[in-house]
Amino acid sequence: MNTKTGKPKCKLVGCDGNVFSIIGSVIRSLRKAGLIEKAEEFREKAMRQESYDDVLILCFEYVDVY
């Protein structure tokens, strides 16, 4: 967990770029940090996004991507 932002860290750089893989990585990071409700909220919002870029933008709202 990043102490400055209060968000869990999530490694996406160099990982599978499939949108569903990215969503899964963010959900796992949130759950690992004990943020079960945030993980479900993220999943619901991610599935409603209209583009790949919109999902990536949403990721940055929930986790610190590295």
C-alpha cells in the first residue's frame, strides 16, 4: 500500500495487455490489500467502460500502477 496515496500497488507494466487480465490484476491487488468492496466496485465500473483506454484510466483511480 502506498502511504502517500492510500492505494495498493499493482504491477501492470510488462504484463499481459489483455483488458480482462488487467482488470483481474487490479481486482487481485485490491483484495490482497483487504479492499474487498473497492474490488467489487472497480469490477462493476470496469465492465461498464466503453474503451480500453477508459479501463486504464479507471485503474489509476484505484491502484498505483507500476
